[in-house]
Amino acid sequence: MAIKAFRSSILHFKEDAQAEYFDDGILLVDSETGTVQEVVDAKDQSSELAAKLDGVEITAYENKIIMPGFIDTHIHYPQVDVIASYGEQLLDWLNNYTFPTELQFKDPEFARETADFFLNELIKNGTTTALVFGTVFKESVDAFFEASAKLNTRMICGKVMMNRNAPDGLCDDVQSSFDDTQTLIDTWHGTGRQLYAVTPRFAITSTGEQLEKAGELMKNNPGVYMQTHLSENKAEIAFVKELFPERSSYLDVYDHYGLLGPRSVFAHGVHLDETDFKRLSETQSSISFCPTSNLFLGSGLFDLEATKTFNVPVSVATDVGGGTSFSMLQTLNEAYKICQLKDYSLDARQAFYMMTLGNAKTLQLDDKIGNFESGKEADFVVVDLESTPLMQRKQSKCKTLDEVLFSLMMLGDDRAISETYVAAKQVYKK
Amino acid sequence: MAIKAFRSSILHFKEDAQAEYFDDGILLVDSETGTVQEVVDAKDQSSELAAKLDGVEITAYENKIIMPGFIDTHIHYPQVDVIASYGEQLLDWLNNYTFPTELQFKDPEFARETADFFLNELIKNGTTTALVFGTVFKESVDAFFEASAKLNTRMICGKVMMNRNAPDGLCDDVQSSFDDTQTLIDTWHGTGRQLYAVTPRFAITSTGEQLEKAGELMKNNPGVYMQTHLSENKAEIAFVKELFPERSSYLDVYDHYGLLGPRSVFAHGVHLDETDFKRLSETQSSISFCPTSNLFLGSGLFDLEATKTFNVPVSVATDVGGGTSFSMLQTLNEAYKICQLKDYSLDARQAFYMMTLGNAKTLQLDDKIGNFESGKEADFVVVDLESTPLMQRKQSKCKTLDEVLFSLMMLGDDRAISETYVAAKQVYKK
């Protein structure tokens, strides 16, 4: 064992979603196994604690909060360069910006360079785990996992399955898609910290046959994830209806092919009805709420309250490149705004819970990451509460933890991330 | 004359709202008078230009664009500390956060310290002119103008007139409000670069008698401005209807008391009907669109397209502390998003026009600021196109000026402001 200690304010959430906050705490990690040992109160004067800390190097911080690494449940690594592309809603935006860009990822070198840049943006923003879309090219997913494995981040990624309604060069076919996916699962799922997600882009770009194969992959490979898009945009929904007239709803298309379940993550779900919510709840499939993207593409206002009402697992995500920021803090800022427009107040504790343990739960990873329970993987961020003069001034006026956290999510950005640790190792320092 | 030259890419807008862009231009300013001399193409090989530049010190920039200083048409300086206050819509937010905070501004020292901080945030974000709410306390407006005069920024500010529906300590009365306003106009309107705005907070906090006095002040003092709030929130609108049952609409309250006209700026106007738009157009009263605030307070989605349809002058503004950022770039980001939700694309040229010459026009200040026409006041910003690794990467992929500007408004923040000049003098450098 090689114990390291980090002394600071510390915040994480317990299994019951309650915040545990240490104004002056010590996070003890084992740098050999990369896991959390425990969090203790630094004011504890016991000889027991003194013995534990004997000979241990302590890194101490001021005006910082240590939190679990942030988790992003929906993001496209090949869309780094698509971010901030002007003027379109979903379908045109895909055709005009995204598809041409994704064609470049046939080149493994370009893919790897982009993956490195992308992962660097994530850790710079405090995100240590993400559920990530690759492109249709198998090599682009190898490149991503190689980059992530090198950094030792816990990432979930998958090759896009897409065999229609996209440029020829971007389409696979039913068999190659199935085979490539299986090869990638065999190579990467469970290799180090990497995990695989079966990734049909969305119902528009896959035939029923391909979706059926996606279901088969899920059945054949217990433990892998499924990620796709659902009910983001009205024109998209109408197109799905045209393509699958025999299905009762957009969600029902995925349901029919066996793609619902607790490891299935559906991005967006902006336009769902009661039947959809009930079915998502029954199957414990989760929705990924992508605020900056829903606003940027004019998709609509997500109904977070409805997911609570119907007990649908829900996470929060950036959706870069439809989203406009890699920062989960800025994402919470716009999540709050969307909720305000829907007459629902997203409080700071719920927001910080969501992007740590809450998101881990929707990814079925709460046994490994999301808080500082003993034995979990030691992914954490050192958050600077005073990274700008405005934040410094605002923080000096905050009287409660709720105020501190709310100011942070409204005013913070990548500058608020002072250091990022992955499996107890520092991977980023501002 | 003391001519200084700044060589860089240069962008400004002409009177017809067309962009004039120099990939490699030179901005010549007279640092004695603080005015623009001219903008020339640096590639011009003429002896005439060579003669002009003879002996002139040239400051040269790379990967920067020089633009006119940004203009913010609605902001509250006493609300710096109210920014990012949790969980309320307009009326509760005023009662729970804003009013208690504004009480502190009875203390001129606190007011001055806040004004200095506030102005520093503005110039740090590239904003060189703003239309600013003070508090009900006369001294708070003196403090603001003193701070602005020292910096030599062109600012418009006014004492809030408010004689009901607010805490006792924050209410003035009809006569004192009238007298204090007149004294402030006499002291500050046209003193150096400072200008005055008659400032009834909104119809809820002023009696008809006070609004009548506001109209009288406007008549007695040609050239002063009027700023107030209009139709921001549905509960607010209902309350106004209750208070002024004899008036046909919220706007009609202000109209009745003679408060409409080309120097009148109405913040928000989220919930207006055709009659309102027509009346605003007839009187050439302007609306100030405050995107981050409208989202943060859940007020609603502004209809920018309708203002075009009805030829209503419209500007764009931060509305700190209801707004969540001092940055006009971040404000344009969310303006774009609101327009997307309303199925209207706010293109980058229109957006950059709005926050420079467009906003100057709605303030009737386009003879003085807003672009680099010869003789105008030399307020300008040096914008860094590569202030973050993401912006650097994105800019390297941009092929057109439109792409460059759109990326800047979607990804930029205060870091994109490299230097700010006021009347040809540097007041901020990153």
C-alpha cells in the first residue's frame, strides 16, 4: 500500500443521495490500487487517525472542494470540431456538419489525435468518466480506447452502427457492423477500465435488421451497454414514424428490438409521452438530459420533473458537439435554466448528485465510481471556488453549502477545475 | 494630435449594418481627443498611408480581431452580489435577494466599491458602454458616475424611482424622487461621458403619480434617457393589471404617463402582443433582450423575429444580476439558443452588429460610438480568437469570417478579451 492524503473541504454523496460534506476533511487513497481508502474529518484528534496518517504525505488545499470526478453520460468524441456549428436543427445539422466531419475518422491517426485532444478537454473540465459515441469506423473506436487506456480513465465507448440515411462512406452493413462490434467488445470490454456500448446511432440510420443485430449483441454480451438517441427533435420523430409505421412510438422501435434495459442510455427524450415514460421506468432504461445541446439545436425543453414522477432513471450530459461546452458545471447552469422554464427548481445538491453518483448509478457503475466510499476507484477533482474575481467575490458572500454549490454551477467553468485525479493519479493540473 | 496605430484584423459595422472587415488593418486613433481617426488596409502601399504612419508607433497583434467596444443596454450595478441566486422567478427573486441587497447601497462607500468592481467586470468583458440601474439611493448613483468618470467610460445610469411594493427602507416618495432625479441630471447628464436615464423600476413599484413625474422629468430634460422593465414575467404582468385596471396593457401604463419614445429602453418584453409591438414601433421605443436572465428566471422565450416583423428597435443585454454573465459573448450564445427554440437563426453578423453599432443605435449614441467611423470615440476591444485550447482548435478549422465569429460567440467568454480601450486609452489588459 502507498497511501496518499488530500486535505481540503470534501463533498460527495452517499447511496441515499444525501450529501456528506467535510469542511476540513482528508481523503485517503491507495495510489497502488488506485482506490479510495476513506474520508475522515481532519479535526478528528484520535490516536487512531494519527496512526493512519503517520508518515503519509498530505497535500493540503485552501478554498477548494474535493469532489468525485464528474460523469458525462452522452458525448461524441468525433464531434470536437463540430461544436458551435451555425444555424441548423438536428437533421440538417447532422447532414451538413456532423457526417462530413465523421468521415475523417477513417484515418486512425486523425482519430487518435482527436481522441487525445478530447480526453484532455474532459479531464480539464473535471470529467473522468463518459459514455462516448465513436464513429462508424472500427479503427476510430480502437483509437479512442487506446487513448483512454493510456490515461487510465474509465470510459465507455462504441462503434456507431449505421446502415442507411447517411453518406455512403459512413454506412456499414448489417453483418460487418455486427462483426466489428463483437470484435471491439472482445478487445475492449473490461480491458483495464474500458467498457463497451453497443451504439446504433438512432432509428433513422439503422434498418430494423441492424437494430435486431444490436439486440442480439446485447443478449450475447451481458454487461455491455447500449447507447442511442431518442425523441430529440420533432422532424426526427416524424421521420422515425415514417420509417417504422408498424411501431407505436419512437421508443417502441427500440423496445421491439430488445434494446431497453438498465444498461441502455437514451440521449435526449425531449418529446416523450406518458406511455414512453412508463415503459422506460418498467425497464429501468435511462434518459440522458443534454441541456446545452437541446437549446443549441432548438430541440425543446426537457421535462426533468416528469422523469421523477414516473421514476425514470435520468442523468445529465454535455452532448458535445450538439452541446456547446465540455464543462459539466456549465451544463448544470443550462439544466437549471431549462428547469426554470418548466417551473421546476433544480437545486444544487440534486445537480451535483446527478453529475457524480447519480450519473454513476444510471451507468450501473455506482459500485466502482461516483463517491468516496471505501474501495471505490479514486477519480476525483479539486475544485477551485475562486477561479475568477467574480466567483471570489460571490463565494465570499455565500453563507451555506447550497449557496456555494449553486454559485459554482452558475458561474463556474473549466477554470474552476484546479486538478483532476484518475485512479489516484494526477492527470491534470491547471 | 498624438496618433497611435493598432494593426490587427479589424471588424466593425457600417451605418447600413454591413460588416467591414480588414484581414490586416490599421486602426488609427488620436489619443489626445480619444477619437478614431480612420481604419486603413495595412496592405495599402501608397505613399499617402506611409506618410500618415511616419513616426507613428504601431502596436501589432496576431490572431486577434479589433472590434468596437461592446454595449450592454440593461444591467444593474447593485446586483453584482445577487448574481446566481437560487430558485425563484421574478417577484420572489426581487423580494428575497435583490431588495435586501440593494438596501446596502445607502452606504456610499459600499456603493463606490461595488461600482469599481462592476466597471472592472464590464471592461474585462469588453463592455465599454452600458445602460445601468442604480438603486433608490441618490448617493449610489453619484458613486457609480464618479467611478465611471474616473475610468472615462461612456455610461448611462439612473436612480431607481420606487415608492411602493418594496421594503420601506428602499422606497422614495413622489417629490423626493423627482427632486433627486433632477439634481442627478443637473450634476451628471453630459458631464464628461456620463449620461442620465430616468429610472422608474417598473409599474409595480411606482404609483401613477410617480410615473407621471417620471414623464415630467423626461419632458423637462430633453436628451435624457428612460429605462424600465416591461412584460418580463406572467405573475408580474398580472400584478400590473391589478394595479392599473384602467390601462389596456402593461405597455399602456408607461404610454399613458408619457414614457415611450426613442430614448426609452424597455428591458425584456417577453410577453407582448401585436398591439404592443405596433405601439413600440410607432414611438420607436426599444426593447432590450436579456437572454441569460430570461432563462435564469424562467421568464420565457423572447421573440426576436417579431421585433423585426414590427420594426421595433431591439438591443441585447446581460441583465446582471438576473443574467448570469457579464460577458456579451456568452449573452449572444444564449440569445442564439433562445432564437433556435423559436425557430429563428440569429447569425453571427447580426449578433455582433447588435452588440456594437446596433445597440448604439437603440441608445441614440451611434453618432458617438458603435463603429470606427472617423471622429467617433475610440472605445475598442482586442479580441483573442485563441483564448482556450478548444477555441484555438476550432478557429484553426474555420474557413469564413462567419464561422470565426459564430465560434467566438458560442465558445468565447471573458478570456477572449485581450485588451480594452476607452477613448483611445488602455483600461484593461488580460
